[in-house]
Amino acid sequence: MYDRCVGLGYHCESTYQIRRITGDDRAHFFDWLDLDFESVVETVAADFANVLRPGMVEPFSDGLCALDRGSDIRFFHDFRASSGSALNHEDIGAQLGSVRAKFAALAGRWRTLAASPARVLYVHHDAFDELVAADLRRLRLVIATAHPGHRFELLWLRRTPPPDADALGPGIGWGTVAAAPGRWQGDDAQWDTAFHGIRFTGGRPQAVRNRLGTTTGNRLGTTTDRSTPV
């Protein structure tokens, strides 16, 4: 059983689904961001110091978002265009201080959670099936190195089963969530199945708690007792 579920990207689909399934809408650092796997690894390894540095953020994708060149994270929801729908450099400069303050607070929340006795399930949505088992082992090592004593496991969600699942090692599970064309939130039923049998303490409607309260097919870790720290 886990105390928290924290998303690690890839994009908004995972944030929406984790909040829907767990019933917990507390914000975490990587929520609602568009970012590659390496951005997660590098940001955790750098203790978030690489994110939103002055002079490193610029309009991207015709002004639809802001790109942080220091972390390669794309911010679609935190900067607002002052005129029309396209961000410009002046918009970003005027808002950077408040956005930095927000993410500094979220980085502090991450550190507080990692230093607590809470058991955390981190979820990375590999939306384009780009990763291999060694990548997830590396991410787990980066988190464990940054936060000694932290009790956590990783859930790797792909579109299709990983061909090298047997190489994941302890503390890492996997599942699949098929794409839902035309629906950015993803397929609710697919996500429900991926979380089947994974239980969380509190904060969730009874109907969802019942749906998740049986054995899982995710092969998370190497134990059947999800309360065992890893």
C-alpha cells in the first residue's frame, strides 16, 4: 500500500489519470508539464537547480508554450500570453519570477515527501514506447541516490508490453495503457486496468478503492506485499 502517487511525465494524460484514480489533487513538480524522460532524470539528479534559470526560457512552438532550455521542459500552462494566443519574450520575462516561485515550492514539496516515512509510487508514462528497462533502473538509482532512505517504487506505463520486462529488477513494475486518439486525457478504462490491485491510503472514492483492491497484473517489484519498503 502506498501513501502517495506522483507522476513523472510524459505529459498531461498521466497527471489527469493519476488524480482521477487516486482522488488526490495535490500538485507535484512534474504535473501538467510536457517533458522527455531525460528531463526527469536530469532534474532529479540536479535537485531541480536546472529548471527555469533566468535567460534560459523562451517561446516555443509558435508561442504555444515556453521552453526551458536548461531542462528541456515545455511549459504549456504556466505562462500566459498578454496579447492573442502566442507567448513572447516579454510575457515570459514578466512572469518568470512567479513561475519560478511556484516550482521552487513544488521542489520543496518533493524533498519533504522524499524525506518523510511515506511510501511513494512514482509513475512514468512512456507514451511513445521509447524506453528500455535500463532507463527505468537508472531513474530508480537517481532517485535513491538523491534521497537515501526514501521508500518508493516505480511504475512504468507503456502503450505495449516491454520486451525486456524481466530486466527491470526490484522496485520497478510495468503496465500498459493504449492510446485514445482525440482524447488528451487518455482511456479511463485502460488506466483503471493498469492500476488494478494497487492500493493507496485514503483520499479516494470508495468505488475506485474497490476497483483497485484486488491482485495486480503490473508485476510491480518482486513482492506481493506492497507495504514492503524498497
